[in-house]
Amino acid sequence: MPRGTGSSGKTPGTELKKLIEEHGLSVRATALAMGETSMSLKAALDGKKKFTPDFALKLEKVFGKKADEWVQMQVACDFAAAKSNTSLQSKLAGIKKAGDIKSGRGPKKEAGAKKGTKAGAKTAAGAKRGPKAAAKTAKTTGAKRGPKPKTPAASEM
């Protein structure tokens, strides 16, 4: 069975080619009837474009074969391709079953770290904080920040 084919060995593209031939149609005529471009239909026939529900509904209208059959055929091909994908298979090998997963809340934080802060970061007023935070602390505690620097007046320039 070719890679990416369903359990029956047929792809939606090969089935569509048969229908087009049985009806004595050209790819161009079929594409026009569906409201597709010839390039788009050719890509679907060659397996380069997936048979989406929209595409399948257009095929149902033209040929009478149910749209869900086209979509199921596409899903069967996609599933077969996924099962033969070695990269995916090696990823799946590392996934645990639900019964083998230990319940937990994630990694523990370092001692002394508060929620939302980096481990060991000081949170007391004025310690390891930016100027905006220090200014906000000063406003809320009533502390003053010192005089504002004078800007030269236009006449002094």
C-alpha cells in the first residue's frame, strides 16, 4: 500500500481521477464546474492538496458522492501517513499513559522566593527595584524625592 493511503489503499485523488474519467470530463471542465482553478484541482488529484470539507461539498454537488466520504478518505490517508511518520513515532514513544503519570503541581520553587519574584530577589521598599517602583513607594509613604532639576528658561539660552 502506498504511503499516505487509507486502509483500502485508495486516496481521494485517485478516486476523483476515476470519477472524472468515468464522466468523460477534463480536469479543466471539472474545475470550472466546481468553481476551482485547474491548478487547485490538479494539486488535489496529485495528493498535494487536502480534500477539505468545502472541497468535498463541491465534489458532492458535481458527482453526487457524499462529502463525508471524501473527507473520511482524506482522514484515513492523513492517519496512515501519521502512523508511518518515524519522527512522530519517536515522539509518541516518550509520552506516558495517564495511569503512569504522577500527580503533582510542577517544579518546587527555591526557599525564600515569593510568588511572582525571582528566587532570592529582595522585595523590601527601595531594594533592587527600578526608579518607577521607588518613586511609587515614595509617594505612598510620603517620602520626598528631592528637588526637581531646573531647566533653563528660553531667555537664558
